[in-house]
Amino acid sequence: MIEQTKALALIEATEARRADRRRFLTMAGGGAAALGGLALLSGCGGDNGSSSSMPPSTPTPTPAPTPTPTAVTDVDILNFALNLEYLEAQFYSYAVTGAGLPANQLTGSGVQGGVTGGRAVPFSDPVVQQYAREIAQDETAHVAFLRSAIASAGGQAVAQPAINIDGGMAGAFTAAARAAGVIGPADTFDPYASDENFLLGAFIFEDVGVTAYKGAAPLITNKTYLEAAAGILAAEAYHAGLVRTVLYRKGIANPTLKLIENAGKISDVRDAVDGPDDLDQGIASPDGGVTSNIVPTDANGLAFSRNTGQVLNIVYLSKSMLSSGGFFPAGVNGTLRVSAAS
């Protein structure tokens, strides 16, 4: 847990420095070019709203007015879900086909971004390959369905934001695996290198999708959209259960792969960033027994819920209040885009 905390702190510091640079460039564009020789980052706060310590000769920028809170609409919720579906669909599509989603499924409101990373997995297990193909088809269909549902609700679908699904040194998968302690601080985690790595990469996303849809369900007012969200939740739960099952089976068959142990570490780091509540479980029974834990539930046998801030904590790879990071280097599009301060 100490190593996880150090890794998370490093990730958050990196994201804070990037946010500082973006914030300065925005100010400089408004006629502040003469300030370019000043120390840009000394004493700057992070995205959580902390104030900057500027030299006395530097004019203090006028803070932006705090926006008046508005009610969250069904379109807001559907667009939040669409951001997550873009991420999942691109990951699975690249893993299965080596290519991403079609261009006509990426447009919309907000800044459209590209995909960093992603390539075909050299599957050696035909069962895993067939499962991956099925999930890729489902996730691609979810993107198309949500875009259509948002249009039918009189809204505009958000464009795909910038997505990082790279398995290299600067990839979000590597950052997540380091924070979890799955790899060392100088190592990389490539989810496209093998069947087992692919399954661990999928494990990062699938459980989050289930808890996100369950957490959003009480906020949806239109019964038609609620039924649709319930249908997607069920599909995501099937996916999560399938991934957990295969990981556990392979982990039992070949303990040297440490799949059960590493899945537990990923679960722990998700819990470390989404707040004090225990909303996550690994693929082995949480009581330390030798049985599997294919269906992670609370004491009532119910799936866990996460709010939008907690979901963004995980995909931004931070326990702080941020508007970007991790798998979404420029943040998600839409009105629900800030992670929680946990």
C-alpha cells in the first residue's frame, strides 16, 4: 500500500504540473506574453482550486466566477456514459482488429481528440480471442446506441475526447499498473502483449463500467433511457464476470502468472483513489479463502455503485479533484467532467 501511495502521488504531481502549464498558456493568450520570463510553476496550485503564490510584481489574475450549479439532465448522464464507452470501445476494437472506431462515430460537441496507443493482441488462446471479439462488438454498439439515444432526447452527443490506451512508458496502462504495484517503477505494462495482459487491462475497465451505470440509474428520469441504461449495465456485468472468470481460471492453472494477485492489486488501487468506502473486490474471495469472487457484491448481494466523481477518479488515476488525467489526458467532454476529492 505504501508503494501504491507513492505511485499515486507521483501520477498526481505529474498531472498537476501539466494542468499548471495549460492554465498559464490560457492566461498568456490574453495579452500576458510579457510575463513569459517569470517563474511559471513556482508555488502553483493543482486543479483542486488551490491558489498560486506569484512574485509581488506579477498582477494577480482575476479568478473566474464560480458557475451556478444546474440540475443534471438525462442527456448529461448519457453523455457521461458515452465518454466511458468511447474508451472501452477503442481499447477492445484495437485489441481485436488493430483499428479504432469509424470516424463518423467520433464527432459531436466538445473537443474531439485522437487515440494514443492501441494495437492488435497476438492472441494465443482462441477462447480469449472469441470473447474479446464479442465484447468489442458490444462496446462498439454501445457507442452507436448512446449517440442515437442522445439525439432522440433532443441533445447532442459529445465528441470522443483524447484517449490514452498506450502500453508504453508514458501510457495510462503503465501508470495504472505502477500505481497498483503490478510492475516496478521503471517497468511498462503493455495490455496488447499477451492474452493475460489483455485480460488485466480489461479488468481495469469492466468493473468500473458496472458501478458507473448502477450509480447513474437513480439520476435518470426518463424511463425509456433508464431501461436502456439497465440493459447496458447488464451487458457490462456479463463482460466483467467473463473477464473475472477467465482471469481466475488462468490464475489457478498457472500460479506463476500471478493473475489473481495482480487483479487484487488493481482492485486495491481503484479503492485507493475512489474514496474511503470499500467499493471494489478482487477475483479471489475477500475473506482470504480459496474460492473465487466472480461476482463482487456488498453484504446484500448487490453490485456496488460509484458516482461520476468516483468513476473519474479511477480513469483519471487520481484521488484529487481534477478535470483530466490518466486515460483521458484532456478530460472527458460534457458537463460531468471533474473527479472527486477523496
